[in-house]
Amino acid sequence: MISDSSPRQSQAESAEELDLACYNASYVEQLLSKYQDDPNGVPENWRDFFDKQAAENGISANELGGRAPSFQPRSIFRESGGDSGGPVSGVGGNIKLQKVQYRADQLVTGYRTRGHYNAQLDPLKLNKQVRTPLSLESFGLTKSDLDERVYYTCGEQIDQIPLRELVQRLDGLYCNHIGYQFTHIDELNVQQWLIDRIERQSHIKELPNTVQKLILQRLTEATVFEEFVRKKYVGAKTFSLFGSEMLIPMLDLLVDRAASNNVREVVLGMPHRGRLNVLTNIIGQPPRELFAQFNDVDFHQFIGGGDVKYHLGNSVDKVTTSGAEVHLSLSFNPSHLEFINTVVLGRLRAKQDRTGDINRRKGMAVLIHGDAAFIGEGIVQETLNLSQLDGYKVGGTVHIIVNNQIGFTTSVDQSRSTRYCTDIACMLQIPIFHVNADDPEAVADVVSMAMDFREKFQRDVIIDLVCYRRLGHNEADEPSFTQPMMYKAIDKQAPIRESYLDRLVEQDRISVEEANEMSDKYQEFLKGEYDIAQEMKERSLRRPEGVWEEFDGGLEPTAEDPEHDPADECPETQIPVDRSAEILRMLATVPEDFHRNRKLSRIAEQRKEMANGERLLDWSSAEALAFATLSMEGHRIRLSGQDCQRGTFNQRHSVLHDTNDGHEHNIFSNLSPKQAPVEIVNSPLSEAGVLGFDFGYSLDYPTALVAWEAQFGDFSNAAQVIIDQFMASAEDKWRRLSGLVLLLPHGYEGQGPEHSSARLERFLWLAAEDNIQVAIPTTPAQYFHVLRRQMKRSWKKPLILFTPKSLLRHPAAVSSLEELASNKFERIIKDNRENPEKTSRVIMCSGKVYYDLAHYREEHQRHDVAIIRVEQPYPLKNHTVQAVLDQYEDGVPLYWVQEEPDNMGVWPYWKLRYGHRMFERFPLSVIARETSSSPATGSKAAHEFEQQQLLERAFNDT
């Protein structure tokens, strides 16, 4: 090793060192850096060399390697010594040593780049992947070179060691039980941090005995738990952790390390495998609760609801071994595996925003994946892509792949085209750590490094825990049907607790008696919990607590009086006219030094005209008023979606861009000193991932208005899993409430089958037990009130709003400020004609078609026809509908009119609910487009023809 205390060397050594520099440019850079810090800190010959270079270039020593054109440290690098020119021209040297050094440098790079391919990662030793050549010969070296001394640089430390020792060191670091994959990272400082961290330890450090015993304790608990459940509930599905028990001590180490880094909130997401073990041994759920679920006591209260035990979540305040307290939340999960990912991220982001953790330091997300799902599910890419986006980042997520090397019955060569299941993560500038799960201390080392990386760079990190699945996919499967060779190897494989115990006993770190005591005590604990569960008559169902304590779910509240629905009262949605006018003026004002686009100045002028009563309120201004007033009342606003800052239809313009320098101005900023933030986020081109994130956000921020807007309503198709498995059923399955709002542009305007329908019928088929709200407001005032109602009621349900496109600027789709001040959201808007007794037919409809019908009625003077708007098809009480129809005589024909084909839209739901005669008073039929497999025609002319036919049929005999 070259040290500051070796200023003199022989001339021969100096010449050799300079020659070696020709093949080790990084070594020269290290010396130059030391020279610039302290000229006496480098050997004399190098000090003279750098002095001479500075003098010849007429610069200071500190400018060497900077702006001096004739001296760059890497220009020393060349293929041969002697008098071939360059900064060290004329210095003799040993060509053989130069070549050995050059090839040794390549060897180091080879290990850093490809060593992970040769790592011993598979506990079963069945890995058939082609190993990368890292032999001496592959780098042009021979065994005769092993005793040559070469320079090896790690960080600021430069060693001169025999090649033999270098190879042994690198082989031990990169080809052992950890595979380090990081050279896909472009940023050299990040790579160097990882290299320093990896290579400064010649071997994995021996863990303190206390940590070794803790790992064994957790392995014992994981193993005994699986054995106990398997024995007590023979044949029951548990999705066992056998073969991957190391996950439990790994999570324990992870949480402990996070707490020591001042993390106080950890949100976990995982699939079903191992969930029962994690709930019991990490989250700390009393085993008696789990056993009661197995016993299925008081099943009557779960008829039609609840979920299987291996999909449920829980939370706990946990004190770590260091004495720090951390809150752990394990999120519920459907069988759709990776779709929980962004839900977890959204939950954590909400917790961070709610507690003011703007630096994203006090919370951490941990996502546990299966290997087949991680590479197979597209939602994983969407999740990874969110990681560094300002509107979605959470300070770095820890991803753990429980790599069983199999997916259900599908082998690796049938489930992916990549070498690793983690290769999708190479899209990010983050490391991937592959580790053999049968080496607990290697796993502990990886956890330490991963957590330090996350803490320093606030980025995601991937841990590929390579293990196996001892049983089938579930306990009823016979895995040897499809993987006979793998399961022959598994049958011979000692369980990890046994192998680790043998290791510790051999090292004299623990006795067999002490280990047996661990097992016996935990066995007794589980038996005691099991006995308690046998006496349990019912399971406790949690009411909303914490931030949800003041909110309710269940059926929409009703009064004893069937004519009265308290949900219609909508307290405090009204805003005085003068207050709305004042806010409109503020929204139209920008800072004095802000240069607004000329065309946007017209929008600002129109809003001032609305404030002055000179113009009626349009849709986007009503929305802006709803957001602004809620923010000023303390409700955070989060709206995300593709291009939602401007608005798909060039209507919103919530974030303006300076025409001189492009800097942004949020129109909702600086409305009042105590206002809550208004965050309008342009999302990536993703539906499932982003909607999952916003759903998760809504779960942990009930006092915030959280909305997701589809670019066109049709695009919600791509998020159907989130809608079906989470949003529509979370309360019924998991007793979790959400006030998420979906904004889905919907309406037939000749834009073709992909941009007409938001699939209204799908949401109505999902509607049951007052689980969601489906509304189609037709006026700006209605939109204003329904948004404010969402935040002013303690009854929390997702709200699906079918929003307009052409109506955004329709001259008839306007409202007055008085309507914001005195009205409320009306579920049904009755017909306002005089003399309702002269009605010959009643039309009921929803959405944009109302304006076409109203125009036709006026144009053809059909004042005998009533038009009723159903603004909220669900939930809608019968007495509310009856109250609107009471003014019409029995037997008047009633038509449901819609733009959608008759197998879509509201009609299928309406017909199922009311049949062919509403309330035994009115014959009911439909006027709609013909049944179709596609929502709309692609021809503009055909659309207009169909629309005209629709109107004709609505007003004339059919």
C-alpha cells in the first residue's frame, strides 16, 4: 500500500511505477487528487512529475486535470511504455508488468460488472444459467502472473498486492452468496459508493452473537409457526413460507435498521405467500385471531362479505430491538398480486403529506414480490416508473423478491425471457442485490447495505432473495407432477433453521439446548393462543379508527321519514356570491413578474366577468371554485391524471407556464395564509399504477379531496383491476373506507368508439350496498356541489363522476353564482315546465343527451314532453324518484333515453331495478342505439344520423 510516509523510492521503482500508470489511469487520478490536497502526500517522483506539468502549462497545481489542455490524468493511459510519447515519454519500464497491470484492471472491472453471474445464489444448486468467464485466461493472464504485484484501487485507498491475493479477494466478494448488480447505473458517484461499500470488506463481517441469536430466534418462530398451522389445520390453504423462512428475520432486520435511521412509519405490501407468518411474527397480530379465522366462528356476520385470511392486513406500533418505536402497516391484498404495489406507495405518500414529512425521510415502503409476478406483471414497470417522479416519490422503496424459482407450476424458462426476474428493475439507477437465502448472515449484510443506500440516495433498492418453495403452490398441490427434479433436490435440502443452527453450534455461538428452548417456548405460546381461540364465540370487527374515527361507511344514512333523505341535505356546500366572486378574481390574478400566455389572458378576463356577474359560470371555473374553497377550509386537494394540469380539453389551466422562462405558477397558490395545499399532478402515461396510487392515498388521508382523472373516460378500462378488486369492494372485503373521486370524460360526440363511453354500465353493475356513488352532473353548479359534498359528509364512499367534453363550453351548460350560494347537489333535476298535468310522455335521461333533448323540444315546440335528469343513478332511493314522478298521471308512458347502445349505459341497470312498469304506474321502455359490441361508430356522419334518429324516436311514437 502506498502511504504518505514513503516519500523516497529507487529510480527503478519510480520508473516502474510511472510505467504502470500507463495502464492504471484511475491510479494516476488518485495520486493527483492527493497531490492537490498535499504535495508531500505523494512519492517524490510523482511530486516532481506534477510540479513539472504545472510549470510547463503555466497553471497552478490545482488546475491540473481541469482546464489544462495538454495534461489530463487519463492521457497517461497508453498501451506501451518507452519513448512512445505522452506525459511519461522517456521513462523506461517493464512492459510485462505494464501488461499485467492493464489486464488486472480489466479483471477488476470484469468482477464488478459480471461477478454476480458467477455468485452461488441458488440454495438448491440447480441454477442452469451460463456462468460468465472470469478466469485468468479470459483476461489474458496466466498462472505465472499470480505472484506479480499489481495496483488495486478502492475509493481513496491504493494497495499494491500480488495478483493471486487480488483474485481471491474479488472472488470472495463477487462470486460468493451475494450477487451485486450495479454497473447499469450511469452515475459514477453512485457506482463508486457501492464499490467502496462492497470492496472495503474483504469478507462479510461476522455478526455480533446477539444478532445471530436474534436471526435464529426469528427463523425458529417462522418455522414453528408453519409447522403448527400445518398440523392443526390439515389441508387448509395457508400458502406456506417453507423454503423461504428467511423472509421473517430479514424483515425484522429491515424494520430495525429503518427505525435506527429515524423511520417511524413502514407500510408493507405483499402477496399471499407467507402473509400469515408475516402477520403473526412481524406485524404482531395475536395468533388467536388467525386461529379463530381458521375455525370460522360467527360466520353469519360474514355472509356476502369479508375475505380469505391470507388476503387480510393489519397494523401495529412496534418497539424495535434498539428501543425505537415504529408503526407497521401490512396492506390487504387481493389475488391480483402486484396491483397492491402503487396502493402501498399512495398510502405512504398520504401519511408523509399528512404529517408534514416533505423530505420523505420518516416513512418507508416495503414491497414483497414473487419472482414470476415481478417480471410477469406490467404493473411492476408502472410502479418502478413512479419512484422518482415528484408527484409520486416516497423517498425510496425497498423491494424484496421472494424468489422461489417457480411460478405456481411454471418453471423459469417458461415464465421469462430475461436472465433474472429482476431485470425489469435495470430501468432505474438503483442496485440489485441477489442473495442466497440459505446464508442468513449474507442476507443480513445485504439488508444493511440496501438500507444505507436508500438512506443516502432516497431511491428504490431491490433485494432478490433466492430461495425455494418446499411445498406446492398451496397445501393441496403436488409439485413433483411438474417439477420432479427440483423437488428431489428440495427433499434432500436441510431446512434453513437446521443448517444455520448447525453453523452456530459449530462456531460455539449457541448450544443445541438453548436453541431447543427457543423452539419449545414458541410452541407453547402458539398452543396457548390456539386454546384461547377454541373458546372464542365471535371475532371482533374493527370500526374505523385513527384518522378515520370521525367517518362512517355502511349503507347511506336514512331517516324514519321515507320522504326525507339526510344525505341530500349537503350542509355547507353553499358559498356566498361575494365570496365566490372574490375567489374568482384571485384565481384570475398572477404575480406581477409572471408572463402569461396571451390566449390564457382571455380566460382570466372571462373569470373576472363571471365575478362581476357579467357572464355565467362555466365548468372549469366551477371546478376551480370548488377546489379553492375546499383548500381555504383546510382540505388538501390532490388531482392527478394524464395532462390534467392543462386539462385534456384545454379547459383547466391550473398550472401556468411563464412565456419568458417557463417557470410555473399554480393558480391555487396564495389564496389564504391558512389554506391547505392544492396539488395538481401530471401523471405518467399510466392508468392502473396511478389510480392505484391515488386510491392508496385516499385510504390514509380522509380529509383530503383525492381525485384521478382519465384522459378520456374509456381509459379507465386499463385500471379495471383497481376499480373492481379495490375501489368497489374494499369496504366489503377489508372494512377499509375511501373517498376517492374518479373524473371520467363521457359523451357521444362522434369521436369514435374509443373516446365516447366511459363504460357507465360497468360501474352500475359494481354498485351494491351503497358501496360507491355514480353521478353524471349536467351543470357547473351541480359539479361544484357534488365535489364539496364529497368532503362535507362524514359518510365516505368513492365517487365516480362522468364529466363532460363538449359541455365544457356549451352555451347552455352554465350556472350563476347564486346557484352556488343557495342550491345543493340534486340527485334528480325535475322538469320545470308549467302545467305538468298536460304531459303526454316523460323522458328520463342522464348527462349530455339532456341538452340535445331540450334543444329538440324547444325547436319543435313539444311542451307536452317532460324531461327529467337523473344526476346520480346510484345510490338513488325509490322515494326520491317517486317524488319527482308524483306530478304525472298514472299510465303516462315513460322512456329512458340514452346515447349509448341499449346493452350499455344506465338502461341495463335501470331495467333490472324497475322492470317494464315503474312503481306500477308508468309503462317503461328505452330509446337508445341498437345493441352493439362496440360503444360507438367511427364515422362522424353515421354518429350524427344515429343521434338525429334517437331524438326523433324520443319525441314521437316508437
